[in-house]
Amino acid sequence: MKFSIHQQAATDYTGDCLILPVYRLQTDDSDSANQQSALFQQLDQASNGTLGRLLHSGDISSKTGQTTWLYSLAGMQQKLLLVGCGKPADFTAVVFRRICLAAATALRESHSTQALCALTDSAHLSASADWQLRIAALEFSHANYHYTHTKKPADDAAPAITAVAFASLADSAQLDQALAIGYGVDVARNLGDLPPNICHPLFLAEHARQLADDCSAVEVEVLDVEAMQALHMNALLAVGVGSHVPPRLIALHYRGAAAEAQPYVLVGKGITFDTGGISIKPGANMEQMKYDMCGAATVLGAFFAAVKLQLPLNISCVVAAAENMPDGRAYRPGDVITSMSGKTIEVLNTDAEGRMVLCDALTWSQRLQPAAIVDVATLTGACVVALGHHASAVMSKHDDLVTELLAAGQSSLDRCWQLPLWDEYQKQLDTKFADMKNVGGMPAGSITAGCFLSRFTEGQRWAHLDIAGAAWEWGKNDGATGRPVRLLTQWLMDRAAS
Ligand code: BES
Ligand code: MN
Ligand code: ZN
């Protein structure tokens, strides 16, 4: 998809579709804060008041997120896509994002492949023109994603969007950024959506290599079972041992800054399928556990977005890839495992496998002498209970790092929310038989998982993101969301700018 800025009058646009906002206005109010966009007013006049009449009759909806197509409006070559925006007073950044996605989805489902989007530069939003442009472009990119790996589109399927021009006064650099971030989101969604018989640990390693092939500044390192045994990564290995596909530790390194600059390290949970292992999960919805590698998918996506952006940082991406299966050799409840750090772990539930693979990946990552480590994981069902699908959880003992991640989430609208990592929770991990057990019981399940990881990052500037609710959508829009690629990329961009 190509993005551009259309600097001429919107009426000079020669493509086949024009997208414009429709606000729900208070009648008989001439206040300029209560007006349709200048373009709407212009087209209304040119059509002798047709737009106004259709709005009044309800044929055009101003309801937030509803779209209306108009064909053959008097004086217009193009078809119009009118996008309901609700009341100007309620028009927030989140609503703006929503109407952009609604417009992009309607365009994607139509037979038009190009459009001029006049949703940006809204006077009803306090956010800058640059911000509006970047968000709008990312929503078009989002709507254009289509999974095709194991199902080809029908012959009569609506075509992909090929070009979007934006009526905007913003800096066109925003569009290059949106393309890079959109690429990273697509990488993550595609990996997340792939079935677990295709996307297994070896596939992830191979895929990471392929993505790196195009990038000369990226180095790839893949640790196989022998290499991990030599490093005593027994927690990661224990999870992988039940599967016929062996586990891997995958590391990618990008040098965009001086060799001595400390790297930002992203660590991802890459459980390509989570059956629960011997503590097997119930059957219902188990297929969703193909998404249990979305931490890995999103750190890869954010990493390659940052590479495309050529950020002046050193960045590493570390993926702990394994499949959690029940088997005669599988690890079992009661096992005590000595992790790479030397700390011992009593396994009380083999379904708490994410923290097992991550603890060794976190220990290994410290060799890179990171400026900061952020791990990303679909770690706990409890996180879905706590925050639902609208926020990732962020946990850290480093308040400044939390502040950075909260801010990046807010500005990218890929938001996270803090849960406490107070020491009081740590004792839920106590056991007679090891330095810790791998589950902390029912209370505060997401926090005790974070507490577990914190024991492997002592002295590090580290934060943990639990993305269990955000990583994929259930039901109608079933599929990987690519979250939190936008958040992570924004965080890295902010680091590069500071
Ligand atoms: N991958 C799951 C967490 C998960 C479950 C994410 C449902 C999204 C939706 C994780 O490995 C897991 O099974 N966690 C257990 C931990 C428990 C055994 C302490 C959980 O949440 O039940
Ligand atoms: Mn599990
Ligand atoms: Zn899991």
C-alpha cells in the first residue's frame, strides 16, 4: 500500500473514492466548534444541499463508526464514503482511531483500491496533525492485513487497498514511520495467526533468519538444545522436552548506534502451542493457545519496525521458543529444576510454562548488558480477568521505565496499565523444596507471575508486559492484533529521540 499527502484541493483528487467525516451536530447552532468539515460544506453546496438533506433524513449516519457510501452525487466523479464521528464534544483520540479503522475497513471491503482520506486534520481533536496522520495511516494498514497462508482469497474477493492519499498539513515523514510500524504489526499478526503445526519453534527461528536476510545491520543467533544444555538453560529446556519439535533460543541484534552503546533488549514468550503439558488444559478454546507465541511475534515485529526506521539505537530481540506438550518425557508437577541462574524452581503446574522459558531467556539476556529489558508475554489468564482486551499489563520496580511505557502506550493508542510488583506478593512463591515454586495461587495471578520473573532480573532496568488480553481478538474478528508492536516501537522511537 502506498501512502501520500494530497496537498491540492480535495476536489482535484482524481482517484475513485473520497472519505469524509460526518459529525452529529446540535441543530440551530452556528458556533464554529459545531460544524461539519469545510470539505463537507463545500460538497454540500456543490450538490445543492443533498448531503445536508440525506443527513437530516438519516440516510447518512453520523453515529460513531457507521459508514455510508454515496454514489453519483451531483457534481462528483468519485464515490463518497461518509464516516459517522458522533458529537464533536465526544470526539476523542480513541474515537478518532475507531472511525479511521471503520473507514479503512469499509474501503477494504469495497471494490475501490484507492482513496483520498479527509478524516485527518480534524478541528474537533486537540491532537496534532502529525499524530492524526500517523494513526490514520496505521489504521488503513491494519484494515489491509489479510491472512492468506492456508486459505487463498476467493476469486471475487474485494481487492486490497493499494494507495491512500491524505488531505493533511502534517509532515510526510509520519507516513514513512507508519509504513515501518505497519510492517512490524503485519509481521506479528501473520506469525500469530499461523497454525501451530506450521509455526513451531524451528519455523520461528527460520522465519527470524529470513526476515533478517533483507537487513544487513541485523545479526541472528540461534541456540539449539545442545547449546542451551551447555548454558544450563534447564527451565526453558524442561518446557520444550515434551514436544517432538525441539526448543530454540533465538536472538537478533541490530546495531544502529556506537558499538559501546548499551542495547535495548526485547524478550518474547514464544510458546508456539500451549496444551498446558501434563497439567493439561480443558479442551474448550484450546486452539487459541496457538497465540501463545504472540510475545515472540510482537518483539520480532517491533524489532524489525525499528530496523526499518533505522533508529540510532542498539536493539536486541530474544525469543524463547518452545512447544508445551504432554509426553512420556515431559516435565511434571513436583519436578525441581535448576534454572540457568542457579536458582531452583519447584514445578507445581506445567501450565505455568511461560515464566519457565522466560526466566532463562532473561538470565541469558543480561549478557548483553542492556540499557533496559522489556519482556512481552501472553503470560496469565488472570491478566484477561483484570484488564480485559483493552490494555496490556505493565509491571516493573523501575517507575521511570513504567512511565516511559505508559506514555508510549498512550501516544500510540496501544495502551498498557500498571499492576504493582510489591515485595509483599513475593511470599506467595515460597516453597520448602526449592528457591521458588512456579505458581503463586489464585490471588493476583498476573502479579505473582511478574514476581517470579523479577527474581531473574535483579539489578536490571526491566519491565514485564502481560499481553494475554491484548494479543488476539476472539469471536467475530478472530485473529492476532499485532499488539503491542505499536507501543514497543513508540517506546524505542521515544528513546532514540531523548
Ligand atoms: N498461555 C497461558 C496464559 C493464557 C491463558 C493467556 C488464556 C491467554 C488466555 C499460560 O501459559 C497459562 O497457562 N497460565 C496459567 C498460569 C497458572 C497455571 C498459574 C493460567 O493463567 O491459568
Ligand atoms: Mn500455560
Ligand atoms: Zn502459555
